[in-house]
Amino acid sequence: MRIICLGAGAIGGYFGGRLIEGGQPVTFLVRERRKRQLLSDGLRIKSQYGDFSSPVEAIMPDEIDGPADIVFLTCKAYDLEPAMEITGPAIGPDTAILPLLNGIAHMEILNERFGKDRVLGGLAKIAATMDSLGQIVHLNDWRFIKFGEQDGSDTERVRALKAVFDRTSVIATATPDILHEMWSKVVHLSTVAGMTTLMRASVGEIASTPDGTALFLDLLEKNAEIARREGFAPTEEFLSEYRDLFHDTTSTYTASMLRDIERHGPTEADHIIGFMCRKAREHGLDDRFHRIIYTHLKAYEERRRAERF
């Protein structure tokens, strides 16, 4: 199986690296600077589940020599358009595209561009970052990936991908309910990203304040109701997990969106918070909380655009 992974950052680097560790070759499609770094230092992972370091195959877009069996998209949502252009030569009639982007808004775009039959649903549950030296740093015990056909069918390509992940420390699930799983992640992410960016603090720091947990729970329920109106109600088990998390005053968990802000980078505000804000309005729900968070993020982007940092 030929796998091309667009990106070798926190998500692509971690999951692609674990596949290589398990014996599955992966080619990383990257920018020139990251290619030089990978060819010089190899791919490096620092994790409680085992450190990993290995030379890897890294190419740039003009070096794609034909279609892959599977293309992983691990870019940020704001890079989706150029990502689709870059990966075009790697996508043939039998190629499966596995997006591991945050949110769910990208699915409609990918379906329209490449055809629904080529696009798998997918999500990653992991907290990882890439440090200044290009090393992937795994931040907690999350190492989950889920994927499946949008129509819920059991296909050979899904089974094959599950088989290669089963040779690694990654906990991989092939599911017929991937769209439901993706909606649940949107509920989780829009709550954690919304609160940690608005408050510029971790879950534990927010929970330690007089009203932090109550605000977390309020936003969680609002996001869960949006998912219910869309036909993908989160399970009680899922909601219970995050209710418990939002009471944990020791949690150091933050959303990657907050880390993007702290490094003065672009954010996925439109793709995550803006998307949920629009959905709340479509369903006639109270959108004030979402509008406050979204305005906060867009104001940050305006300041960043003006280079005031």
C-alpha cells in the first residue's frame, strides 16, 4: 500500500511516523524547509509510548510520481484549498483521501472536488505539537485515530488501513459511524477551543475560577444541541467524559487553536467556531456565546493582519 501524507507536523508526523515504525512505508509531502529538516535529521517523535527516530522519504509537490493508494491530509483547515491543489497529482481514480482536519466543514469541499467515493471520513484524537527543532512532542496519552466510509460500508481499503495501524501503538478504529464521530469531535473541539482561546488559559486554570466550569458546561450543551439538530446527537458517555474533564482543576489541556494564538499564527476560527455559530443560527438557537468567541478570534486575526504583535 502506497501512502502519501501531506504534512509532517504534529498530526501527520505522529501518525505517519508510527506507521513507519510498524513497517508501513509513508512518503511525506512537505514544503522545502521541512524537507531539508527531515532529510537532515529524520523524523523524530518524543512520546510516553516510545520515542522514535528514523530517516524518511520526503518529497515536494513537483516530485510526486503518480497516484497513491491513500493520501492523508493533515493540514490546517485554512490551508485546505492549496492542499487540494498540491495533492492533485497523487490522487488517481482508486485513491482514498483521508482528511484528519479539525471540524467537519471540509467534507463538503472535498466531496465536491474529488467525489464522495474517494473521500473517507476521519478524525484524530491526540495532543501533540512540533517544537522549534522539528521534533514531534506527544503531550498526553491520547493516540486515537478513527476512519471509515461516509456511507458506512465495509471496504477493503478501510480494512487494509486498519491492519497497518494495528501494527503500531496507535489505537485505530474503523467505524461505520464516522460522520457521527466527527460531529462529536466538533462538539468537543468547539467547546475546548472556544473556552481556552477566549480565556487564554488551560482547562484546569479555567475550572479553578468561580464560574469556569459552569461556562464550559453551558457551551458544551449548546454545541451538543447543534449536533442533535443536525441529526448526530452525542452519546451520554461522550458528554459525561467532557463534563468530568471540565471539572478537573489539574488539567493542563488546551486546544491547538490556543497554541496557534500564543505563537502569533493563523487560526481555524472560521472552520470551527464560525461554523458552529452559523449552525446555531440556522437552527434558531441562541448564538450569543458563539458570537462572542468568534468575534474575539476574528479581532485577534485583525490585529495579527495589521502586524501589531
